[in-house]
Amino acid sequence: MGKVKLSAEKLEAIKRLSNEQNVIAALAIDQRGSLKKMLAEGANVTDPEETIVEFKKLVSAELTKYASSILLDPEYGLPAAELRDASAGLLVAYEKTGYDATEVGRLPDLLTEWSVYRLKEAGADSVKFLLYYDADEDEAINEFKHVYMERLGQECKALDMPFFLEILTYDANGDNEKGEAFAKVKPAKVIAAMKEFSKEKYQVDVLKVEVPVNMNFVQGYTKEGQEPVYTREEAMAYFKEQSDATHIPYIFLSAGVSMELFNQTLCLAKEAGAVFNGVLCGRATWKDAVNVYVEKGEEATLEWLQTTGRANIESLNDALKETATPWTNDFEVIH
């Protein structure tokens, strides 16, 4: 399929998001609605709007010392962006949080107060957009999403802004994405989505994707009493098929699983021959700090971030050294 053509400005921007090995070891805390709900459960939280800003600031200030970059949102995250470590790059989310559950199709929607131009002016090294996608969805819905991503890709291209596309698969028939039924169809959906958005017309520079299987249903990783959906060998075959489905650099999202399971997942992907280029890891890194923050306050949260949070990221960095491949292998610079 050939290498991805990249402008020199985009190349330098993605390097700012990467570590010295040209692997993306990024921290994600662009959650908005879900994080506010988590914080609002704390008895001491009186203003979730203020609390979410303060929590993001703490996470950014402490954990970007160990991450290559951080993903934040422009609504609550820009104050946190200012507190990140000088060595950390900045990705900024461009989508509205969540989706309209009253409409079919989980349709994409941009933040109306922002543009790629404005995000770049605010200091972003890259734009990230989250797209919910089911390859088996109604054709008209998917065509809407295709056109939408074409527009976004061209907007990023015009401004030499790297475009990170995050894809979350789902089942239009309503199957629970964490359940056994969805686990059986997930590999095909993840791989089909990667093939689609690797097409040049979308101008995607890096794909942020799910692993192709639900690890909780892989033989050897299941909880007691749970029948596996995939053998270990079948899971590895899906990892390899996913890797072969794209010529674009891709990174894994953690999907909120434990740090231990996520690290094991990366090792399984490497063993399978998958050539991935890093991670954008969110809740697996910091989610346990939320309860500490709302129950014990800022000082206890800082202690947690400086110990457990740091250990989480450093264990991930160690795993990436053994498993990830530099993204620079996949790009050709154009002038």
C-alpha cells in the first residue's frame, strides 16, 4: 500500500507527541460527561464544572512528566494543558462528548465553538476526533460519517494539523459492547473500520483504535466461570489481521481495562506480529484517582498520582519498549 505521505510540519508535530523512540506513549483525559458523573458521585463535590477542571490540572501536572503527550478537551482541559510538562505534546479533542441517544446511528458532531484553526492557535499539536462506527450500520448513516470524515480530514490537511481518528465500534442491533454476543462480532467490525478509514480520501495520519478482541473473552484471560469466545491462537490471528488491514500508523486505546490487562494485551499483540505504534491510554492510568480526589482531597490525590499513577505509566512505558514500533517507519515526507 506504500507509505503515508506527510508534510514536514505534520511530521514535526507528531514527533512532539512521541517519545525518543518515535513511539506515541500518550495519556488521555479528554473525558467530559463520563468524568463529571464519576466526580459527582463524591459527597464533597459541590460544583462538578469546577471540579473537573481542577482534577484534569492535577493529572496533567503530575503524569505528563512520564508520558510523551496528553490528550485533553478544549471545554475543561485547556488550563490543564498549560500545566503539562514541557516535554509533553498536546492533542486536543474536536468532537462533542458522547452522542445523541435519541437518534439512530451515533452520529458525529463537532464542537461548535472550535475549528482546527482555533485549536492550533490554542497550542494543539494534533486534533483528535472520536467516531462511533459500525460497518454493518445502515448505508445512509455510514455515508454521512464518511462525508463528515472527508471534510474533517481536508480541514486538517489545509492547516498542516495531524489528524488522529479514534474509532469506537458498536452494534446497531443494540448488543452490549461488553457482552459475549458483541465479542463474537467485534473483530470483523474493528478490522472493517480500520480498512475504511485508512483510505487516502480521509487524510487520517494516525488511527486510535480498540484491540480487535474483548480480552475478557480470550482463553487464558477470562474470569473464573466465563467460557472463552476466542482461543489464544484465534485472538492472535485477529491482532495480525488488524495490523495488516492498514498502512497508517495506529495506536491502541485502553478502553478502561486494568493496567495489568492492558500491558498483557500489548504483549499478546506483539507476539501475534502486530505492528502498532503506541498507545493513548486514559482511564486505566488515572481512574482510581477519582475516588481519592472526591473523598480525600487534593493532597491525597497528588500522593496517589506521584506513586500509583506514575507506576501505571512507567509500567506501560516498559511494555511499549518491548512491543511498539516507531511510527516513522510508515511515513514519507513531502515538501
